[in-house]
Amino acid sequence: METVVTARVPATEFALSTTFEMLPDMEAAVDPIIESGDETATPVVRVRGGDRDALDDAFAADPSVECASPLSSQGAEDACSYRVDWSDDVYRVLNTLTAANGRILNIRGQQARWRFQLLYPRRENLLEAHEHWTEQGVTVDIERIHEADGRPSTDAGFTGT
């Protein structure tokens, strides 16, 4: 049965660490990244907690951001969307998190950490992914594991974070 994992990764190991330092009240949501063949669409990041100029400055100073282009304001003065080209290090972490046929369902960041919801086809894929996270040195703190139908998952074969 498909397994859903909710996990946290520090911003220092993923993305926008400098931005979170400059704008500690910022919240971010990354729209799912869609791949088509060899092409990967540039993700859209929705942010709240800073005015446009402060966000522009923070993204420009952040080494995890290659380029950030503002798309729109979302009604509230402190909410905007950006198209973001990430650094290679960010894509490396995304590839690490989705090892063993994992899929990203949701990515949200605040207070210098990111929360991911990841979907794996089977529990065994999660176990394989966890080994890969460890091998690659990515700190992943598991908050919750459950079956795709919402039932809590048992500990069978999985210990630790």
C-alpha cells in the first residue's frame, strides 16, 4: 500500500536559509515540480511575511536561489508568488528525498525549516529512501507515517529519523 510521510528538513540543508534569516516571519509554499521528459518546470514559490522589496533583496542574497522572478501579489500586502530557479544543491536534496520512487505532495517552509509530504509506492520504498537520505547526509526528521488511505502506519521495518 502507498505510504505517505511527513518530514522536516532544516533550511540550511535545503533552501532559503539566508532568506529565512533575513525575514524570520516569512512562510513559503513551493508548488509541486512537474517533470516532462528531460525538462523540469521552474517551480513557483508562494511567500508571505515580507514586502516585495525585502523578498527581492533576500532572494538575491540567498545562495540557494539562482534567479527569482516575481509573478504576482496575492491580495495581501505581504503575499507574493515568485518563479524560482534553484541552485544545484537544492535539486540534489529534492532528488535525495524522492529516491526510491518517492513523489513530493507538498512543500512548506517557515522558521528556518521545511516540511515535506512525500508519497512512496510501498513501505519498502520508504525504507530504501531513508537509507539514501542517510548516505547523502540529509537530515530528515520524520513527523508522521501513514498509509495513503489515512490509516496510521505501523513501525514494521522502520526505526529512527
